[in-house]
Amino acid sequence: MISPTITKQKESFNRKLIDSKYISGAKRRAMNYGVTFDETITRKLVFEKDNGQCYLCKIETHLENSKDSYQPKLSTVDHIIPISKGGPHTWENVRNCCLKCNITKHDRIY
Ligand SMILES: [Zn+2]
């Protein structure tokens, strides 16, 4: 039996992991391409800024990534102008995007 408290802690730990992983990845890319990197940007804050809505398909996304399976509605941070195209990692250039759209968009770009 897993108590609800432990489950909750696990979820919050997972979220932190996703955030720090995401941030370090974005920072590395921003440095590689020499674009501005705003340290205040996190997945959670971008999610809240856009009310959890995907800016492309308008579905409601979610932050929790507690399952290992592919979650098309998982909230991700998307750069309107990709970092690889010189887009900065700043509040003006980030939008909440579902995983499905993010992957589809990236397929088109790269
Ligand atoms: Zn979407």
C-alpha cells in the first residue's frame, strides 16, 4: 500500500525533476546558440501564464508526469521562435504547449 502522502511527495518530486531537467536542457541550448536565457522561466509558471492551455490546439494540458507512458496532453514549454533559429529563452518567446503539438512542431522544424 502506498499512502496518499507518499504519492503526493513522489509527484512533486517528479515535477521538480522535470523542471530542473528542462531548465538545464534549455540553458545548454541557449548558451550553444548564444541567445538570452531567462532563469525565472519554469514549466509550472509557463503553464500558469497560459492557464494550462496549449497555444496550438487549445486543449487543456496537465503538469503531472507520474506515468511512464506517452502523455500527449502533458504540458511542455515551446519557443515560438526556436532557440536553434535564434529565438531567446524569454517570457515573450515561450508558450505552454501540449507534448503532442510540441513533437509534431519539432518534426516540421528539424
Ligand atoms: Zn496542443
